Amino acid sequence: MSRIRQHVRGTRRLATTGVAVGTAALMVTALAPAAHADGRPTRATAIQNAASALLAHAAGLGLTSAEDTSVRDVIVDKDGTQHVRYDRTYHRLPVLGGDFVVHLTADGGYRSADRATRGRISLASVVPKISGQKAADLAVNALRAANLGEKLKQVKAKPQLVVDALHGAPRLAWRTDAAGLDSLGNPVGRTVLTDARTGARIDAWDTIETATGDGKSLYGGTVALETTQSGSAYQLKDPTRGNTYTGDAANKTDLCIFGICFSRAPATLFTDADNHWGTGTTADRSSAAVDAQYGTNETWDYYKNVHGRNGIAGDGKGSYNRVHYGNNYNNAFWDDSCFCMTYGDGDGTTFGPLVALDVAGHEMTHGVTSKSAALTYSGESGGLNEATSDILGTMVEWYANNSSDTGDYLIGEKIVRSGFGKTALRYMDKPSKDGNSADYWSSSVGNLDVHYSSGVANHFAYLLAEGSGAKTINGVSYDSPTANGSTVTGIGRDKVGKIWYRALTVYMTSSTNYAGARTATLNAAKDLYGAGSAEYNAVAAAWSAVNVN
């Protein structure tokens, strides 16, 4: 997922010459209202306070005159405590692992900070020895190697010079996004991180992250829909949720990933004459659109009503869906570059149309992660990225309380077909039931595909919600073991969702690993329920039960 950043002048050039710039910007910011009607500081005030804190604590945060910062996200708690999240550049180059969160007291005083990396950035040169073209060639070769047996078409690569602070000592690197089309015309992508001095590969990961009228959906029964009337017809566009809409991709594909574009598949807005959408079967193309729009609505409502987040980016703006994408495309994905979800129809043997409710919640949560912790999609942080979407996507399914798609701890159970050989994509109570995922943490977990290393956090979340041992919930049988033989007592899924969301948006950073996730969720539980509370102790016990100590 791409990262969209908002630059704030008050935080640029923090040391030496930057003081004057910061002071001038703070004078402008001060003209904004200092507090909401309930007395809480405004976003602008929080940014102003954080800018002052950066000026005062630049050395402690490892910031120098060679670095600029930009605000990615702001959270103001009910008690006025403020949390301002930053990205960083070094000599105008993006810093991977340069993000950090500044925590402020209710009166704006500096409290602490969470940093993705703690080392000071100091490079002898920002001039690469390996050319961008060489980095692009290496990335193309990596993409082809990762798709053995596929004759990829229209392969292109886009290198970007960055500072890598995620993998040991900071160094100059090329981050290259390579993309192409497979034999069916569906997109594949891979990001490759290359040492800009030696040409050695540092890391690589997949680019595509995998997944009032009424409508008859494929999976959720008949559901209510907010639509927009246009003349004598209705549009599948929701004015109450940021004008989120659903369009038909007409089984075409695109490849617009990180600015590499071959073509953009259409998103022709669905319309209907009587505001009754779909038939509940794949014979009607609008049935899948009903599922997608419904999933978007429930995800929007979950984040707003449970966590107070107004839209995926927290800015009240809607996203959009594209259904019927590609040719038998067995995937669904969120893409920040279009701020949209895209759903394939599946091949009918392995998967049906991938528009199920928990898939929608999963994919849109990738957007929330990109706007908050921006967990790197590789290693343990990549597993946490995927687990975040599984955990909160599951919470969306429980929140919806739909009798046709009841809440469970199975991922993607509605879309799998007999050819898949299993009843779900993933199982949160015992992740290894899928044949690949890890139940417990070990030093080798970070070497797994992120969809499998996510098992550790998924298992933690299930144990924290429901506890260990055998039980039946909503007709589904679970039997969750523990690594240390302990008995874990659950605290309920609602509390789990709140703890995980706060940990994600307030404490996690791009480099957070499983040990860091334990700390982040304990901090979140302490904030929400108090240090030493039953919830706090349960978080600690559930992590220990999956061998994260």
C-alpha cells in the first residue's frame, strides 16, 4: 500500500535554521481554535504542541538539521491527551523506519515518544553507486522469480531512492516497485529494497496486499443500502458515508501501482431503476455490488461508532469499490493510490466472488493501517499488518450482526469453494489448521509469508477474546491451545477490538515486531482499563500463551 503524507510547515527543519521556520508557522497555527466545545484540544492545537515538543526534544528523538518531518495522523483522547504521528525525510529522501509518534499531556506538554528506529541517521553521501536502472532490472528479475511458471507481460519497474533505517544501520537504498500482468491479464507486483552502494538485496515483499434502498447480496441476505437518486434512476453511492460508491470493472484489469500504470479498469457506477438491487445470485452483476457496498457500509460504521474514526483516513471522505475485476481473479485488495477496494469474481472452483463481509473489513483495514502505524509489509511487522486486517475485519463481521453471515473467528469462510480443500482461508483459534500459519512465536516467524506469520497475533486475539480450550460459538467449534499449557480467560471481543485499535493508532510504528506489539497492546490496555486491571493482565497472559514474552 502506498502512503499518503500531509506536510506541515511547522515541523520542517527542526534544528538550527529550522527554528525560524517553525516559529513562523506556529504563529499562523495559533489563529485556529485552541479547543473543541468539550474543552479537548483541536487537531491544529495538537500539531502546534507537537511542533514545540520537537523543537525542544529534537536531539532526544535523533532529529538533525538534515531531516524534515511531516504529520501523518493525529489522535486526541477524551481527556485531552494528544498523539501526533510523523514521517521523516533525510536530505529530502523518505526514511523507511523514520516514523515516530509524539505523546503529549492534556496541556500540551511532552510525555514520551515511540520510534520505529532509534538510531541517528548520518550518511556519508546520498549519491548512489548503483543506478536506478540497475535497481529496476534487479526488481524485475525478482518479480519474475517470485512468479515462476508465469509468462508475465508488460513488466515495468519504478525505483525510488530512500534511506533504509529498518534493516540495521541506516543506509542508502533503492525501493523499487515492479509490476506486471500474468497470463490471465491480472496484476502481480513486488517491492524490492536494494542497497544503493553494493546492489545487494535487502528485502522484498508482495505489493498487492491479499482481498434507503435494499439489495439481495450473495452472502449477507437482503440488506439496507443508502443510495443517491439521479433523475428517475438510483446510483449505488452513499451520501451518508462520504459518497462511497461501487462500480463495475467489467472484468477488465489495470495496473496502476505506485504510479506504474498500463490502464485503469473502469468503475462504472451501478444504477438501478427501482432502488432494489441484485437477485442474490451471480447471474445479476449487481448482486456482488450489493455485497461490496454493504461491506463498505458496515466497516465505515464499525470504525465510526466503535472507535470514533470518521472514514478510513479519518477525514470523512469515502472510498470506492470495483467488482467483477479481472478474469477468474482469486483476490481482493485495497490500493491507497486510488483509495479503493477491488474484488475479483474467483475461479468458481477455489473461490467464489471475493466480496464477503470479513474480506471487505480486512481490505479496508489495510487502509486504516496505512494511515496510522503503516506497518511494513515484510517480516514480523508484515505479519502484524495482515493480522490487524484479520482481527479488525473479524470485528466488523461481529459488529454487523447479520444472521445470514454470523460472526465467527474464521477468515473468508463465505468465499471458499470445495476446490480450496479447507473451510476458510485462516483460523484464528488455531492458525496452523490452514496448514501453513504459525500458532506461536519463534525466532523464525519473521521468515514466513506475512499471511502465515499473522497467525501468532490472530491466535493472541482469539485467546484474549474467548479464552483457551474447546467451545462452540454461533455453531462453530473451536479448540484453542496455548504454548505454555496455561488456561486463558477471555475478556470479550469488544474489548479486544478497542485494545488492538488503540495500539495500532497510538503506539505501533512501521517497524513494530511481536515484542513491540505486546508492549503496544499493554500500553493500550493500561490507557483504557488501567495498569494491573483484569484486561491488562489478560493481555499479558494471552501474549505469553503464544510465546511472546
